[in-house]
Amino acid sequence: MKERYVPENDDPRWPSDDKDTSSTEPKGTKGEGQSTVWLPMSGLANGKTEELSVPKVTPESGSWFEPVVEVEDEPDVPVTPTPQWSAFAPVTPVEPEKPERPAEPKTVFVKPAQSQRGDEPDWDQFDRGAATPSRDPEPRQEPPVQEKAVQDIPRRPEQNRVEPPRPAPVPSATMHARPVRIEPAEKRFDAEATVGIQKPEPPSEEPPAAAAAPKPKKRKRKVLVITAVVVVLLLAGVGGASAMPKVSNRLGLPWAPNAPKADIPKPAGISRVLHGPDINGAGPTKDGLASALAGPAGSADLGTLTGTVVDAATGDVLWDKNSGTPLTPASTTKILVVAAALLSLDHGMQIPTKIVQGADPGTAILVAGGDPSLTSLPLGTDSPLYPGAAHVDDLVAQVKKATGGKITKVQLDVSLFKGPTAAKGWDPEDTAAGNTYMAAVVPVMADGGRNDPKSDHAPRIANPAAALTQKIAGKLEAQAGGTTTAPKDAKVLGEVKSQPLVEFANSLLQLSDNMLADVLARQIAIAKGGEASFTGGAAATMDVLKQAGFDLTGVQINDGSGLSDQNKIPAKVLSEILAVAAAPDGKDPRTAKLRPLLAGLPVAGGSGTLEKRYADPASAAGRGWVRGKTGTLSGVNTLAGVVLDTDGRMLVFALMSSGSDQNKGRAALDVVAATLHQCGCR
């Protein structure tokens, strides 16, 4: 919207500081050093040019911009309202009936039509042909008004005001009623609603035609002035905005707070090819490594320590401390189970869970396939413990679709697993209800037997297979009917499958999940034609590793999880398996199958069972560099994995501590692994 300029008091009536006494003083009367001169003005009246007087402006009479139209009182002439009331519509002169002398005129103030802004005057009404600034965004086009005599202009009573008689005769107001301003040079000009100085136009020699519309005045100067003001405002706004820190930073202006304080460096070439460990350069020497590990490996907090360090690129043993001595491995036993599974099973293998139809059409049988990772979370919600796990709701939905929901009883078939549900060397509390790290080993359960599917430290359920059967029966609006053996070739009502073997193994290693490890050992036994039990799983694991060429001298295992305190494994067996997994591509045919073992190892200070370790200053250097499998039992602390030294050389290590305090022993092992990362050791 265009703005109009007004004086500082913002009064559109333009009050003048000079008194106007022209209507009360005689012509030529001199005041205080000045003379009031009546300006000669001419206008068309009664068909001829007559001299007119400028009406007096007083506070009572209103604004100079309110046109004063003086008309003779002619009561006999009927007044017909015009279609659109306007104070400044073109008029046609009317020849009066030559009165002997003019009647006393009445002064009528006709106010312009009010704008939409309440009591503000409509500035466009002053002069439709003049370049008067408008309050509207676009100039308004007034429809043509039929020419009427001044007498036809409708009068509004509230606008009638009577001026006192003037000394000079006043001609008939048959000329256009327009506001007039007085210039010192005795010239008159049409007044305009602006304070901008206008260049006066000389009056025309010929009188204007009575019916002609007023000539529009040029607005060029006003447009230029307004444009200049807008440009200045825009420049000021842009300048002010550019001074703001956020704006200047985003535009990268020189004065921005974030502007570079020095020359921008030249772009450097980058390679998007990932580089593996260094296999061609010189590796650490035995003497260098022995010197670096002398202090950390000799810590009293480690109790009896055995271990070994191997160069993965060459297979050379760089450091050894009684690595052939069998010690209790705790959860590092899982390295043997995962390695045997990767060597003997298809990496994409999935464990099935089925529901088949029983002898009675209204009976469904849950057939356990050995998947403890089945999740009770709703469809669309992935398990945080076992990513990619199958959903109980999926299985139930398939059964409902196949039977139309006509199931009255759900039974359980757990015949896949044999033998006891707890291994030799386990503490009786390991399978007790409420234990947080193990439950009875059965071939089917939800969320590893936990009562909270989102927490790894949630208490385990005493009989997780029976609990799952009841859950499924409830979802099918049926009753749980105890255990049975499913008929051969029974109709399958629903089936779901676990995540692939590699992802299953990753979850196992990250969480050091005891249940998944013992179930996986049974899957190896099933694949080898053995018995799916603790004994069968341990025997199958040993057989696969021996057939793969690993020396298992001194190895004795009773489970796949490492909970048994009667398990014995030398450190060199752990390091040999990891060294093959970390060997350069193509060097050993076993490496391709064992490589996923490294991906599942927890990262120091980053994931799994190592997430909260390596926070001490003595071991902080290993954060993000050490990857290892942990093992902890009473008086036992073990750690086996891989680490890159300062030269990018891959080192494989296996460290086993016996007779050490749990917290102090863990911290001491972390210092040894962190030292390997800091070592160039030549």
C-alpha cells in the first residue's frame, strides 16, 4: 500500500500558521507590514467569465480540502438524486432565470464519500483526474457519472453549514467545485492532497469546456519520489539484515562471524576405496612387543595370565605366555561354537517355528524348531535384542487365516531337543526363575525366555516354552493343551523363520547370549546327524573344528555358552581360529567362511559387552580399535579378539586370566589390548 506524506502532526486538514483575513478585510488593506491582496480569479458563470473570490477558511467551516459549493436557493427546481453521489461530478451549466438581483447564497459543504477506513476522508474523491495519492493498492476506476447541474447534487442535512454574508456578490456555482490553493504570485492552482512541492502549470488562456472531464495530471514526479523512497527503504532493510550474524553467515559475507580467517585451503583428492589392514609393511618384532607388554601383562591384577599375540598378515606368533595351558574360558567358548557353525552350516540358514493341525481339526500344535529369538513384540516393531527375528503375531495371523479362527486347543511339541535342560558344571541358580542371563534350554521360546522383550537384563521365565504356548492360545482364543508329538506330514497352519545364521551369530556374540549359543550348538549337532543335546552339541562343535584343521589339544567343553566351569580351552586355540578369520583374502580357504566372526565381535567403548569398558585413562587408547569377545566367571576373566597397531597392522590376541578379581581383572586385560594398539613395536 502506498504511503502519503503528511505533516508531523498527521492532520490531513493542513492547518496554516498564517491567518487568512482576506474575506474580512477590504481589498488592499495593509496589516502589520503586509498587504492582503485579493487575487483576481476568473470562472465561467452565467455564460460569461466573471471574477471570483476565494472563500474564507475558518476552523468552523472545515478544511480547505472540503470543497465549498455555493448555490442559489432555488426551491422550485426539483432535486433528482444521481446514481452515484459525488461532490466532484462534471456538471453542465444551467441558465438561471435572470433575477433582478441575486438571492442571498447559501453555502453548502458537500463531503466526499467516506472510505472503508471509518472516518478517514477518501483522498481519491478530491480530484478524479488529478494525480492524488490513493490509499488503495491499485488506482480505482470510477464509472462515468452523468453530467448534472449543481442543483442536482443531493444535499445531506448534516453537511449543510451557512457562511455569513460576504461583502461582494457571489456568482452562481456553475463551475467545477474544486479545492483551490493560493500562491504568492497571484496564481491559482487546484489543491492536491500532498505536501510535495508541485511545479505550477500556467492557467489555460481558453476557458475549459463545460462538459469536458478534467485532464489527468502527470504522476511521474510522484512515482519517482515514491520509488526512490521504496528503494531507500529496501536498501536500508537489506543492509540491516546483512548485518545480522545469522544472515551474514548464511550469505558468506566478509564480515560474517563464521567467515574464514585465512585463505580457504585448496581441495584435496580423496579415495572412496576402503583400505584393509597393512599386509605388506614391516610388522612388530618379538622383542619390541615383549618390551611393550612387559608392564601391562605383568600386572598383579591379572592373577595367572596366559595368552598369545599373532600377526594376522603372516600368521607369526609375536608374543606368547603359556598359551598352550588350558584354562577356564568362560564365554570365549562361544568363539568355538560360532566358528563351527560358520564352517558347517549355510550362512543363510534360518531356524523354523511351525504350527500344524492336530488329529482333531480344532487342535493346533506348536512345533518347536529350536529358535529362541522369536519375539512377542507387535508386527512392525523390530526386536532390539535380536534384529530380524520372527514375530509371534505373524505366526498367529497365519493360523487364523488358515482355520478361520476355529481353534479350540493349542498343544506343544518340544521333542527336537534331548537330554537335560542344564549342562554339567552349571550352578543350579543358572536356570532358576528370575535369573537374568540364562533359562532352561528348550527348543522354542519368545525373546530368549525374558519377561521383557526389550531388555537384555530382564529376568528369565522358568518354563519359557510353556509360557509361549499359553500366549499363542490366548491370541487364538483357545486353551493350552499340554505337550504332544505332532503327526508326521501334518498340515502346516503357519510357519515363521529366524534371521539368517550370520545375523543370528552377530546377536549371539554382541550380547554374549548364552541361550543362543547353546541352541546353536544343537543346530550343529542336528546338521551333523547327532543328538540335539549339550553332549551332542559339544561333540559336533569339536568334530567340525578338528575337520577344519584346528589343533584342539587340551580342549574340553560341556556346553556352547561357556557357563560350565569345567570347560577348558588353551589361549592358542582361540588365537588360531581368530587368526584364520583375520587372514588376508585368498591366503586360507577357511577365511571366507570365518570372516563374519570378526564382524560380530563387540567394539571397545562402542557396542555389546565392551560398550562400557575402556573408559579408564590407562585403556582409553583402545576405544574403537579393539574388537574382542569377553568371558567372565567367578575368578575368571578372558578377552580374545583383534586390534590394529599404530602402523595399521592387524594383530590377533587371546588373553586368559585365572584367579583375578572381576573388575580389576577386566581393567587389566583392557590395558594390555590398548597397549597393542599403541605399539609400533620395532
